[in-house]
Amino acid sequence: MTDRVLNNKVKKLKALQEQAAKLDKAIKELETALKDEMTAREVEEIKSGDYTVRYKTVESNRFDSKAFKIAYESLYNQYLKATSTKRFTIA
């Protein structure tokens, strides 16, 4: 791949990332507006045309690894697993 082709691909990628960021922002704004409306109405579900929108509290139990590490540091360290990944960045 020539430098020119490479540079064009990087430019295209950066432009697409910018578009994705704008779309993500617009999505979050719409989600927030819907959540605010549901909170104001004090409902967890709204039917709107063909859609049902739900904004419900979900409870779950999760393992507290930080507390476990503090209480049982040596046991915690026995089960640590080293991993490696590659990071892709453009500066």
C-alpha cells in the first residue's frame, strides 16, 4: 500500500469516526429525552405507535473484586491471569 493510499484510508477512517461520534451524541440525547419523559410521567413503560419503550430498574448481584482483593489479597493474586492485547490508535 502506498503512502498516499494509506493516508487516504486514515482520513476516511477519521471522518467515519467523527460521524459515529455525532451519531452517538444524537442517540444519547434522544434516549435522555425519552427517559426524562418517562421519569416525569412516573412510568416504566410507554407504548408509542408500533413501539414499546421500557425504562426499568434491574437489580443484579455482582462480584466485588476490589473488596475481595482487600480481604484476601494473597488468594486474589493466585488467580490473576496476565493477558496482552494490541491497541489501535491514530494520532
